[in-house]
Amino acid sequence: MRVLIVKTSSLGDLIHTFPAITDAVAACPDIEFHWLVEEAFVQVPGWHPGISRTLPIGLRRWRKNWRSAWKKGQIQQFRGALQQEAYDLVIDAQGLLKSALPARLARGLLAGYDRHSLREPLASLFYQKRYAVSRDLHAVDRIRRLFALALDYGLPDTPPVYGLSGEQPERGQTLIFLHSTTWPSKHWPLPYWVALTRLAVEAGYQVLFPWYEPEERLRAEKIISQAESGELLPRLDLDGLKDQLLRGGGVVGVDTGLAHLAAALNTPAVTLYGSTVEGLTGALGERQKNLAVDFACAPCLQRQCNYAEETPVKPACYQTLPPDLVWSALRGQMAPL
């Protein structure tokens, strides 16, 4: 049985899909999965041994100039590549118009959530098979349930298995601080990163700071300069970052895709939640601990912190997650030196 998964982005959403693939491979040994994914994340599906082919799509690039993409034949080339294979089933695991539209172009019966289970109910109009899955479930559980319904097997009553860990390397004295994220309201205050770095170094750990975009490098350099310790990693692709997280002794991160990857790799990790909801999309893993702020207006689900009163740090809600609390939580996840 050949199945196409449509889940284009983002990194955290892709990681959330892996346990469902693990379930399906165990329940249907003859299944073959292909995956349609945004080209920036083309490395990610292949991390799971259940994926045999990855098909890239350039939606983010095309949206900048649809006319140019059409004139250059890029969209036609994508459609041709997508329709080379016939599928027994196509599962839109994202449930958005941006995923339902390309999923409908694939050659195969299209399945997805019903209209009551989607943030964009119109997407369900593209599906031939629709399934009710509560929106109150964590994203990992929602996708596991959707796959079980679409592929007609019993949903396992077991914790999620991402299928990425393989043989666990020996973890050393290296900590990785994931300081970058998309929304300004999700950034843990820079002085807190400085203080946390000092605590870690004083305890005998080496602290590494990854980056990809120039502004992320600048933030890391500020933390390292003010802490007078820490090390800036070279610019790494997703495979390189995965390798670093797999070998790390511990991770502290904000709400970002790499934090979900650390959880999936069973790396001891603490993830910080301020403006976003930890319960529905938080990182899940055996050695993962999530810390959510305790503040009147949180989670606000706003890109910018609009709290008007004077506070010691910005975003204001993070004053309830100071460095000593975060350090204590991380030490609780890690094996002692």
C-alpha cells in the first residue's frame, strides 16, 4: 500500500507527524510512505525510516511571485513530479488550504479532517474521506488518530514513538541553548540567557549557541559577550543541527521547531512557553520538561508583547520563569556530571 503524506511545514509540525508514521508502519507492515513537504524542510521526512520518498514543494518561494513561478514552469514541473506516482491514499495531515490544494492534485483518494476538526474548514471540501478528530487534543495525538482512522487500524494506547533516536550516543558536558524563534513575544529575555549561561559554565558545562539567520547570530554573540562564556556554532543545516542535538547533554529552548526535535531525540530538554499554548502543541518526549509562565495575560497568542506596565524584563510574562528556575529544571532532566 502506497500512501502520500501532505504536511508541508513547519519543523515542529513535521516532528509531530513522526509518531503517527511509527504507528502505521507497525500496524501495516506492507505500507510505503511518500511525503510532500516544503522545500526548506526536504531533509526532515527522511529522518524517519518509514519514509521512502520525499517530494519538495516551493509554496513559500512561489507566494512571493506566483506569476513568475508560473511563467518559468515551476508549478507545472511540480505537478508533473507529483503525478508520476499513483497512491492508494493521500493524507492531508496539515488541514489547511495551502496543503489541501496540492494534495488534491495527487493521484489518489484524499483523506483529511472533517470541517469541525479544522481551523480552516474550507479545506475539508477537497477531501473524499473526512474524519472527526477533536481539536482539544495535542497535535501529536490528533495526527496519530487521523492516521489510525484513515488507514483503519486500532490506535495504540502507548506514548508517542518518534522513530528518530536509533542508537543513543554518549552524552557529554555540552549544553545547547535554542535562543531563536519567530515571534518576538516568544523570545526569553536576553539577560536571562546571559545569567543561565553563567550558571551552566560555573557548573562545568560547555554552552553552544546555534544560529541560521544573521539576526540570530547577532543575538547569540550578544549573549556570549555579556556572559563572557559560551561558544558560537558554525551555520548548520537541519542535518547538522539534528546531530548536535542528538549528542548534546541538555537543551534549553523557547517555542521553536528545534525544541520539538530535541524532544523527539530524547535529549534532556526544557522548553519555555510564554505567549503560546503548551498544552496543544508543546514539545513531547521522555526526557522533556515544559515550563509555562504564570502571568495574568498569558498565553496571549500575540506576536508582540503589549503589556503596558513597567516590568523588569520583556516580554513581561517571562519574569515568572527566571534563570535559576530554568536551570533547576534542566538539572532535573540531566544525569549528574
